[in-house]
Amino acid sequence: MKMVILSMFMALLAFITVFAQDEPGMEESIIFYASEEEIDPFVAYAYEIIHQTVFATQQEVPETVTEVPGEWEDVGLVNDLILTRDREFKAFLVDVGGFLGIAARTVAIDAESVKMVWVEDELPADTSGEVENPILHRDELVEFFLVIQTTREELENAPEFERRGW
């Protein structure tokens, strides 16, 4: 009887030991950030990207601009972002075509294809400290533009993105 109880106790102890081990990945510590600079000096928040205009150009896309180049064409608005299960930012969902958002189609553009072109910080200031000639688009001061090296026709002929469950 002692042997049976001892065997059960040992089995229970082994069972508890197996389940008491940490979950896979639990040994990693959580990283917290106190500022944008700790992440990257150029960050953009999702709310700044949603409803942002997407421009198309066939020209080489620069890293920065001081004004919207004349050859850039307003081709649509970002309506959503796609993240994968692995937390990878995969695509911009962009409404293209239509008129004033009516009859627009949604296309998914690979995140690597869209360039974030930053507005140079060297904008002239007047004596009051306010910016003269700020870069405005749709009545908002912008810090960056979303640009894709393509044509309006290519975007309008791209396959429409089908959302699951919509």
C-alpha cells in the first residue's frame, strides 16, 4: 500500500513539474518605450495613415520633399491596414477610382510598394513662429506622403480586395 501511495505521489509530482514550467516564449521580457525617438525618429500612427491620400508617380520616389511634386497624381485614400498573425504589417487597403468615394474599389497594395515620403523640416517661419507656406493637403498639415511608383490605370485595373465576412 505504501508503495502504491508513493508511486501515485511521484507521478503527481512529475505531472505538476511538467505543467509548472513556463509557457514557450515566457522567458522573454516585455519591451516598453517611453518616446517615439526610442522606436524611430520617423514614426506614423495608424490614425495618421487611415484616410491619407495615396499618390502615384512613374518617377523615382524621393526620400523627402518640400512640396508635392507636380507629376504626383492623387489616386486614392487609405481605408485600412492589414497586419498578419505574425504581427507583420502586410498591406495598405486603398480606395481607388470612383468619384468622391462613390463607386470606388478597394485594392490591397503591398506595404513594401508604398513609400513614405517625409516633408523636410526646413520650412520657413515668420516672426510669429508660425509656419509660412505649410504643406497642406485636404486642409491638414502633413508630415509625410504615401507614394507608389505606378500609374492610375494600373491601380484601377488591380484586382479588387475581397474582405472575409463582408
